[in-house]
Amino acid sequence: MPLKIVTIPCRSDNYAFLIHGGGRTALLDAPEAAPIADALNTRRWGLDEIWLTHHHQDHVEGVEELQAEFGATVTGNAEDANRLPALDR
């Protein structure tokens, strides 16, 4: 199954990454919601998973808005759960 990876500039100094394949899409970090939602909607992709690498605000700021809009499952490190948005896994 080929994967498509899309780099999305966020904020003034950060990036998020969409990983799409097999009809599913995952997001690696969510620095801000608007450019990520735009990239998804332009491609007519849903958002199934949000994978968080760590708790810093510039990596999680868009999680709640994207989860509300797309219904994505949020995955992060259990040891960091107290500093992350609500995790599903």
C-alpha cells in the first residue's frame, strides 16, 4: 500500500505531517488546527488518528478542534497523559 506524506507548515516555526494510505489518514502532531483542516479538506481526506510526540503547546494546540471536527482518535504517551489533551490511547 503506497503512503502519501504531506508536510503542513504551522505557526511561524513548526510543521505537522499527514500520513495517508489505505483510505485512512493519521496526523503527526497538531500545532494548530486551521492549516491542517485546510490540507485535509482540500484533499477530501478524513482524519482518523492524531499521534502526539510530546506535550509542548506547539505540538498539541490544535488537537481538540481537529478531534471535534473530524472525530479522530488521539494517541500519546501514557507517562505524559497529565500534560496532553485527552487521550483515547
